[in-house]
Amino acid sequence: MKLALDPYMFRSTPLLELPGLVADLGYEYIELSPREDFTPFFLHPRADRGRVVAFKAALDAAGVQVASHLPLYRWSGPDEDERQAAVRYWKRAIELTVDLGCNVMNSEFNGRPEQAARSEAQFFRSLEELLPVFEREGVELRLEPHPDDFVEDGRVAVDMIRGINSPLVSFLYCAPHTFHQGGDIAGVMEYAGDLLKHLHVADSFDHRASSGLRYIVNPPGSAVRVHQHLDIGQGEVDWDQFFGTLGQLDFDGIMTVCVFAWEDRARESSRFMREEIERRTKVWGEGR
């Protein structure tokens, strides 16, 4: 298993200093999430060949590898101009991933829940263009359902991925989205089976609690989605079930720490998460 850090809380750190910081926190792998100087949210990548070469040298010097590259684009959005732009951005992001010596990318379905059928059609239209690129470059794609996306439920996402019918496309289970995926950690993981290749690890509260009044928004009935990305133990995700199920499934993919809530104590949070995950996964091999 590869334990990676999503360094979003350190996004103000200069790119070339990032690998050294990640190594100092005890990680050997990084999940490269959106940054303004590399692949910003929903815009064309900013990195040129020189920046990629310099970043790769910094990674090598720090003994850190890019386990996965995470871009976010509106490739399933109902607006056709935005979809076409997103496909162009994806193609460049794939090039950057290969140049970094990485063969894994992960992302979201990224459509609109109020236009689910239209978003699904746009998603598959984009895949028709992009799957041949992934195949040519030998890059794997891991997809996750996300709150306020046209795919939010875990089992629905797994079935969508099965429908793509490509050995390169698999499922990412995001723990802080547990309660938007249906709340059934073991059930979703077991349903995914061999398609479960990637994990995002952070805690969250169950927004459905207290008869749906855990979070009160105004005006009443607003279609907002609320969740957090907290340290393990600060929310209500059942971590015994989470790690226990992964152990039973012999999980051997990428596990990414993606806490975003504590920029004021980002180093302490990152170290705590690494130590807690190492403690909980250490028992997987015992007694076998």
C-alpha cells in the first residue's frame, strides 16, 4: 500500500519546496492536488516543461514520488463549451502526469445533480475522447462520487465505473463523503470489490443526524451539501469498520491523507494522520 499526502493545506508552499516538506512529515508519496502554479481548479494547466523538470528533480532529491495526480475539470458539465474545454485541459494534465513519471490520476465525475441525465451523457462523451489517451499513455483513472455531483451514492458510482468497462478505470472511496454515499462503509467497499483501488482519509460528521437538523441552512430547503475533512477521531466515521473492512479485502492501493480543516496546524495534523494510519494498518498482516 502507498500512503500519500494531499498537500492542499500547504498550497502556499513554493512548488519546489513541497517535496522536502512532504518528506519531513514522514511521507514517501504525494497526491498532487490542484495548485495555482501547476493544475489549478477548472482551468488549463500552468506548468511548462521547465517547471516539470525542476519539480521532478526536487522530488528525486527528497526521495518522494507522485503516487497520483488529481485534476478537477467540468468534463461532465451540462455546458458543452465548458465540457470541450475540460477535455483539452485533461489531455494536457495527462501529459504532465506522464512527464512526472506517474501512471495514476484520480478525479470526480463533476456534473450537476439537478441535470443528472445530461451530465451523464456529457461524461461519457468526454470519456469517448479521453479513454484512448489514457490507454495510449498507460495511465490509470480512479473516480469518486462527490457531494453536489450527479453521482453522489457509492454503489451508483461503482456501477457507473463498471459501465465504463475499462481495466484502467476504478473506484476511489472517500471517507469524509461516507454519509453522502449512503453511510454504509463496509457495504460500498465490498460492493466495489476489486475496483477499490484508492482511498481518501479524513473524518466528517453525519449531516443526516438529528432528523436532518444537524446543520441548519437558510432559506430552509436549500440544496446544499455539508461535510468536513477532519483528523481521524474528530468526526463520526466508523474507523474500526473502515480499516477492518480494508484489512479483510487485503487492500493494496493508494491511501491518501486529505485533511483540509486545520491550516493553522497543518504539520501536526499531517503527522498525526500518518501515525494513526500506520498504527491501524499495522495489524493487517498479523496472524496471517
